[in-house]
Amino acid sequence: MGDRRHTLAELDPVTGHTRRTVRLGEPTSGGGTWPAFVASLQAAPGKKALYAKAGGRFWRVDTRTLAATDLGLTGFELFTALPGGDLVLSRGEQLFRWTP
């Protein structure tokens, strides 16, 4: 299954078997300030947008206008965009789901 620290798994509650898995971005290191450093970037499935982690914050970038919107999310390490546009974010061993 790859690196388990970066994989979200949906389990069948009856059998305990994995139904599906989603990879949670890539680990980041170091630091930087916006706009010089983008730690992670993902397309928003089905949307004309990108999600970016930069300067310790999460941003939504409209790919048509290149307008960046600060989502007000901080303190998370990894993230992935799910079909429909929700984000799954990790902080240590905790997972959070954010709906725009």
C-alpha cells in the first residue's frame, strides 16, 4: 500500500478490508514565505482551481483568473483534494475534512 503515513484508507466496517485508498500529498520540509515557496499543489477534481499550501497556509487558486484566495486553514501537514472539491487534511495522526 505504499507509505502508510501518507495514505488515507476507507475500511469496510463489517470485514475490516480496505475499500479504497487516497494518497495524501507529499511530506514537506523546511520553510519559506509566500510567494517564494509552494510546498504542495493539487488540482481540485472537477473544478477550474488548484489548492496550494504555501507559507504554512492553504490557498485556492482559480486557474482562469489566477486569483488566490486564502482559505484560513493553518497547522496542517499534508492534504489531498477529493472528488467534489472537499479537502482531507492531516495534523499529526488526526485527519480533517474541509468542505469549501
